[in-house]
Amino acid sequence: MKNKFIGRDKEQAILVDALASENAEMIAVIGRRRVGKTFLVRSVYGNQIDIEFTGVQNATRKEQLTSFHFLLKRYSKVALDLPAPNNWLVAFHQLITVLETVPVKEKKILFFDELPWLATKKSGFLKALGFFWNNWASKQNIIVVICGSAASWMIQKIVKDKGGLHNRITRRINLKPFNLAETADFLKSKKLKLNRYHTILVYMIMGGIPHYLKEIKSGKSAIQNIDDICFSPDGLLADEFNNLYAALFEHSENHIAIIRALATKWKGLTRSAIIHLTKLADGGGTTKVLNELLYSGFITEYYPYGKKSRDKLYRLTDEYSLFYLNFIEKKKRNVDGKWKALSQTSVFSAWSDYAFESLCIKHIQQIKKALEISGIYTESSSFIFKGNDTLPGVQIDLLIDRNDQVINLCEMKFQRTSFSISKAYATQLRKKIMVFSEVSKTKKQLFLTMISTFGTEENVYSQELVDNDLTMDVLFE
């Protein structure tokens, strides 16, 4: 291994096992932009990669072919007459010719990166790749790695392809962002001394995206780093939003419209509510956009407790997009546009509670481990009751419905210090428990579970109400 890795053990093993395989391998590496797909492949295979070709965004087919032709001539070890190809089928014919002139060593490795930029409509790239694999590569000692940031495109066009690449993927890697533990390890490997509170704060802004996290500099506090990265004119995340969706999706204005709509309703929107807010057509096009955002990890779908499929909600769960739309984009409306000033506002308080809720939901396995229920089947959901003539409206953001006849009602609080349950908040909690019990008609035991940064202070209300008191530390397990 040429580079120090944080996590990714399973993904590394897949690539290493393919190298030892006696069969030809076609590996699809799927994951959102900036998550570290290229770094993974280069780090595991290093200089064993024979040809690496990366698509260029918005380049014409001729421009892509010219670049590929240049690489072929550089890789060829003998003088070959390789006229510039006018289509991808000719280009792959030439690739076969070049590869057959190179002495057989260990497994040959070809790496096609940013495949969606290569395989644009009418480019003919996928048909040519199918021909290359089916008629030559599948019979060789070779690994073909194909990689793309448009996760939905990769799944629909490659993994679920009905044409020449149908069932040709031999191994698949879905590369996810770091979790909190991996993020902490990554920051530590960069000699960054951030405690767990500040690590969570950074995560709620950048998510577990390695390319974003590497911008954090040692010797500066989390607040200073956030100012530099998000609010300085040359900060990486100051305008990343404007490039992020355009680089992933065709007609990205529709994707951005949905993201903006979801940013206005943190608890989630139904499909019909999204259509109403965005004015998008109620048809397959909108469904396609929603699926692309889901596959790429920008939004999450979930069913409120006891609701049917038509009540499914979509939530914006991409940390950076939520932060950008609430703070970075609006920085000119604040006193000095700096994070220190913004973090004192009521908007920060509302955003941090929601961002922490989303973080906890993403780390549900860690919460289950802390509750010692990892081996028990559970279903996670939220509970929304709008109220009626006899019962008030309430919302519970996370329920863990367990097969051992228990339901954990989770309350999540992001605080700078330990959380204290006041008399007024205790009344709210009693109301939530009572309404849920009445509406759900459940016979299961209800446990109130508090999840907060520094824990819940012990007082008369916590003694009465709280069954499980978890701190942020459990999220790092």
C-alpha cells in the first residue's frame, strides 16, 4: 500500500482479491463525488495500473477520443500505426492491439474513471466497452475498473445494464463517506487535535467526505477552519455547491430545486409537497431525479411510524448542502459573514439540532450497540401526529422499534455543555410519550432515550423520565 488508509478495509480487500483471482474481473466502484474512489483504486493498485483514463466533463467525443489515443501511443512499447480513432469501437480495437503487444506480466489493470463523462448520449462508449469485454478482455488475465460519481447513472447504465454489459460486473464497491470514528481517525492522521465535540461540529458541516476534511489545517480551531474553508472567498466549500450537482447530473437545475425545497422543511417532505414547492412535473422525470439524489446519498427516504407508502418522506441529509443553503449562501446578510457570528444566532441552534439528529440516524448501529441491542431486529422511523380534538400534535424524530417488545423514543440534543431537562421540557416529553402511546396503541414497553453531546444532568425530571442517557461518545464506537 502506497498511502496510509483510514477505514476502507472491506473495499481494499475486494480490490486485492481481484488481483489474486484467476479470472478476468470487471469492478464497478460507485460513490458520490469527493468520497475517495480514485484514491482507493490508485492506493491499492498503484503503479500496477497499466492504463488509467479519466473522462473530461463536458468534453466532446472527439476530444475524449483524442486524449485516449494519446494514452494508447504512450503506453505502447513498440511502434504501431495507430491513426486517430473516429469512434469508440475503433479506439477499443486499438486498445486490444496495444495490450497484445505488451509482454504478459501479472494481471493487466485498466482504470476508467468518471465513466459518465465518457459515456454520454450517442457517444457509443458503452457499446464499445461491452464489445471489448465480451470479445477479448473476459478471456484475458485482466482487471477492468470502472468508476463514476453519478451513482444512479452507474447503477442503471452499468450494474443493471440490459445490453452488452448485462451481468458482466464481477465485483462491486459502494464507497460511503466516513463515519464519525473514521473521521476522527482521519483527522488524527493529519495531526489535527480536535476533540469529539468539534469533530462532530465539523462532521455536521462537511459530512464524512475525505476531500473536504483534508482542507482542515492543524494549529487552528474548528471555528477558524470553518471560517477559512466555508466563508473565505478562496475556501473550497465557499462555492462547491454550484459545482457539485452540475458535475453529477444532467439538467441539475431540477436536482437543485428539490434540494432547496427540502432545505426549507428539515423534517422532510412528501413527493407531492416537493412537486408543489418546486413546480416540477408530476411524472417519471421527477421520480428519476429523486432516485438519483437518493442513490447519490444527498437525500434519504423514510416512512413515519404507522404510515403507508404514500406518506413516505424525503429528507435532505447531505451535510454540506444543508449548511451551504442555511449559512454560506446567506453570509452577506449577517454582520460579518463569519462563522463565529453565525454560530450565535437562533438559526444555528435550529440547524445544529437537526444536523445532530441526522448524524445520530446515520449512526443508528452505534446507538444500538450502546443500547446492547445489536443482535435484536429493529426498525427505525419517526412519529408525526398533527393533533385532533382530544390529543395535541407531537413529533418524535427517532423511534427504534424492537423485536424484544420495546420501543426506544429518542430525543437528540446538540449542546455546548450537558443538557438539563427543565420543567417545561419535561412536560413536552410526557406529552410525547402519552400521545404516542394513545395513537399507536402499542403494547410494547416505551423507553425514553436521550442522546446528547455531553449527557443529561441528573435532576428530578431526568430521574423520572430518562431510561437511557447516551453521550456523543457512543457515536464514535
